[in-house]
Amino acid sequence: MPLQRRLPKRGFRSLFKKEYQIVNLSSLEKCGHSEVINPLVMKNSGLVKKEDMPVKILGEGSITLALTVQAHAFSQSAKEKILAAGGKVELIK
């Protein structure tokens, strides 16, 4: 029997998939009272482990401070909650 038929068949892993570090809104308030929150500030406060990996903000929890949040991706609910609190959403490319 040929080798390709003897080897086990495994799943496929895309080479182009983007891996994000996830941060919830509820943990952004614990980040400190700085007006601009970017991945470097998140790294220093311990919310993310790697500063060179993209960050995605999810809408879990609530936010009361008017913050300017800079990240690589946002969920729709996170955008709405940040804007409703009087903050700004800035995408990093």
C-alpha cells in the first residue's frame, strides 16, 4: 500500500488565519485611567501577553469611562458600548 494511504488523515490548518488576543470591555477599565488605551498599555497592565500580536476587543461587560481605544479589531457590540460611553474607536492596521 502507498505511503499516502497509510498515513493518518488529519485536519487542515489555514496559513492565512489571523490569530487575535482577546480583551473584554470589562477588563479595559482595570487598565488604568489613561485616556488612550493601545496594545502597549494593555501589555504593561497584563491584559495581553504579546504586544506584536493583533488585539481584538469584545463587548463582554460594560464600560463607563470615556476612553480612546486603539486595537486591530472590534466586535460590533464593543464599538457601540465604547461610543455610547463617549469614547472613540481607532483601528490599527
